[in-house]
Amino acid sequence: MTTGLTRTIVPQMSSENSLESANIVKSESVLNVVFLPATVTPQSLSDDTVIVVDVLRATTTIISALANGATQVLPQPSVDAARRVFAGMDGTSLLGGERKGRIVDGFTNGNSPVEYSTEVASGKTLILATTNGTVAMEHCRQAKQVLIGAMVNLQAVAEAVLHEPSITIMCSGTDGVITSEDIIFAGAMIDRIRSIREAAGIEPGKLTDTAQIATHHWRQVQFQIASGKPLADFFRDARGGINLVRIGLDHDIVFASQIDSLPHVPKLCTESWSIRL
Ligand code: MLT
């Protein structure tokens, strides 16, 4: 079992230029946040466990569909790609997704976490194309492993990555712009990982600058939650939430703000490009 610490061998060269000794140096694990996929190259994630998040709503919807019995979710970079994959599947598939938050013409389903009930999702493959979330996943093709996170499975994902030495939280953003709800998730996830590690006597991990910014943002939100403001209100004021309220999908915001309501950790297999529990 690993301890969350990486061991680095540092060779010490003698005056004769031969290997004299090797010191074991403990290097702390790193917690990083990417505010928008476009700010990093896919290759830069090759050593990382990446947690992809689009709280409103793609990753919340994926977790909900799998929790309600969907066998797999196949994330797609575009509506056309999703249509092509769906055309090649049997009758047990769903074609889900959105444009501007609304169901796409000809799709069987939208991108609402509440619509993927057991009756709808159980035993089905969901082919999903969303504007930001499933596109952000494309950016993670070279990552060491990819997990799907949202507020609803915060604890489960934090426990799953506890011993990972290099963790990046990939925020999807909204239409290429940084969005607060994903940064709130990133800060909450970092806090959760560090507090579980501390309780277990594990080194909590070093924060990059973006991870520090996300953590500060989350602490401010947390402070106001403690004074009675619901998390959903922060989401309503965020870029992704404003659009959902405008088109009458407030119930999705309420669903997405239920911290730790689902114990599942979906994993995106980068070879089969399939998300499963
Ligand atoms: C996305 O992936 O772009 C979002 O989930 C948009 C939405 O709210 O449906």
C-alpha cells in the first residue's frame, strides 16, 4: 500500500564522478486545479489522477445515471459524434445531452440528473454530448486515470484518491469561461482530501497556486453556508446556474448541491472511452 508520499532517489556524485550514495527524499504529493481545460496540454496530465467536474450539470448527471443502473456512459465531444455512436448501438441505448441547456433535437434525453431515474437508466448505455463537460473529458485522454466528480459524490471520490501522489481537478468551465460552481467543487474536494489524510496521519499534500485559490473560494462559501445560505444559492449565482434558472431547471441545481448524496466513483476508461462504476 502506498502512503500518498512519493519516494525520490537523489544520486550524490563523488569527486571521482561515481555514484557515492543515494539519499531517499520524501517529496509531498501535489493537489492541483485546472480552471479551464484549454490552460493545460493533455500531455501535461500523463502522471496525474484527474477528477473531471462539471457540477452544472454533466458530471452530476453521469453520476446520477450510473447510480440508477446505467451500465455505462459514453461521453462525446459533439452532437454529431453522439448521433453517429447512437446509430451504431442496439435499442438499449439512450442519446442524451444538451445545447444551451436544452435537449437536442432528435435526442432521447437531455442533461438533467433527475431525468435519469432507475426506470429510464437501468441497464442502458447513455451516449452523452454536452457543451462543456464531455468536451473537458477529451482533454484528459492522456491522464494516468480519470474519475468523475461532483458535489454529490465528494466524499467517495476523496477516499478513492487518498493515496494518489499527483491529483488534478479539471474544471470544465462554461463556454470557455471559468465558472464558480466548478471552483467551489475543487476547493471542497481539496479540503476533503486533506482532512481525510490528516485524520489518517498521511501528509496532506502541497497545493499549487490554483488549488490555493479554489480552497480560499470554498472556505468563503463554507463560512456563508454555516450562516444559513444554501449551497444551491451559490450555484444559482454562478455562470452555469444563471442559465439553468432562466430556462426553468432550478431543480437540477438543487440536485447538484446535495453534498455526499451518492457514494459512487465513476471512472472513465481512456482506452474504451467508457465511464463505469
Ligand atoms: C455542459 O456540459 O456544458 C453542461 O452540463 C451544460 C448544462 O447545464 O447542461
